[in-house]
Amino acid sequence: MSQDASPPGQRYVPALVPMHYGRVPRLHLDRWSFTVGGATEDGGQTVVDWATLQDLPRRTVHSDLHCVSKVSVAGLTWSGVPLAEIVRLAPPEPGVEHVLFSAAYGYSAAVRLTDLDDPSALLATHLDGEPLTPEHGWPARIVLPHLYAFKGPKWVLAMDYHHTTPRGYWEQHGYHPRGRVEREERYAYRD
Ligand SMILES: Nc1nc2c(c(=O)[nH]1)N[C@H]1C(S)=C(S)[C@@H](COP(=O)(O)O)O[C@H]1N2
Ligand SMILES: [Mo]
């Protein structure tokens, strides 16, 4: 859809193939929730269960997916709840600049709070008009099209606010804390 020019260093492949470590988790909707915690404004946790999620505003976004391993897929249609709505529902303490998303089996990803303001940033439940398949993150995954896709956990379960830069799974392995595709922020370098 938006394949005008490849972002720096990326090569387009025809279709989305599942890319993750380990097995596909089996989650249950009646036990599923997305919990917002850490440095929240009210000091507590907000638990968004599946029924609550259905009542939140939704948006559909057309975007490309960019894996940090240099493979991209064009023209995906995601829909779900804008992450800005989640932040509005459960705001952070003043001064918070980071979040850490956590998913089933210990996967996690560190994201700058300002990157959640992007109108394309979603807690996505659908891909191309259908509920997510188990391989692609059912029941919900994070979609941040302007960041490398490792910033978007499938099978996501929680978001925690942090005052200092957290390290998720790939950030602990030397990948970039910010991860913007247009700036080719793939790796964190030490001096
Ligand atoms: N829970 C979880 N989410 C994940 C990953 C993972 O290993 N575990 N891999 C990430 C990476 S590196 C990419 S490129 C995308 C791939 O999305 P896809 O499997 O739907 O193609 O998922 C991201 N989300
Ligand atoms: Mo990736």
C-alpha cells in the first residue's frame, strides 16, 4: 500500500511470515487482560480485560512492517485500539518517558512514550479484517509501523511506565532503544 520507496537498508518480500522465538502461546480470552502499571499517575494498575477493550475507540491503519533483519512487508491493514487511548485511560506520572511492553513467554520491548502518540500506534486485534491468527499474536499485539517490528510484541499482556530507559528482549541483545525505521536505528552502539 505505502510501498513508495524502501526505507534505508530494507528489502520487500511478498507476504508476512511469522517471525518469533519459541512456541506460539495458547491464550484464553476469559483470562486475557492488558495491564497498565509501573509509574502510573494514580500509583495503581489498570486492567483492561477483553470486554473492556471492545468498548474502547478503534482505528484501522494501513502500513508496512519492517523487521530489523532488513525484511519488509507492504500493505498490511491492522485494526485495534490506538495506544494513545490506552495512555489516556491509564496515564503515567509526570516526567515518564518510557514504556516496557511485556508478552507471553517473557518477550518484552522498550518504547519511548512519545512513539505511542503516533496515530498508527495500535493495540491491534485484527489483521486484514480478520482476528489475528495465533502465529501473528492473537488475541492482541502492539503495532508501531514507524518502528522496527521487534518493538511490537505479539501476545502482548502488559505495559509498564518507566522513568529510566528499560531494556526489553532485543534491547538487552544490543538493539536500539528507539528503533525508528526512517533513521535506521537498528543497533545501540557504545562509545
Ligand atoms: N511475543 C513476541 N512478539 C514478537 C516477536 C517475538 O519473538 N515474540 N518478534 C518480533 C519481530 S522481531 C518481528 S519482525 C515481528 C514479526 O511479526 P509477524 O510474526 O507477525 O510476521 O514480531 C515481533 N513481535
Ligand atoms: Mo524482526
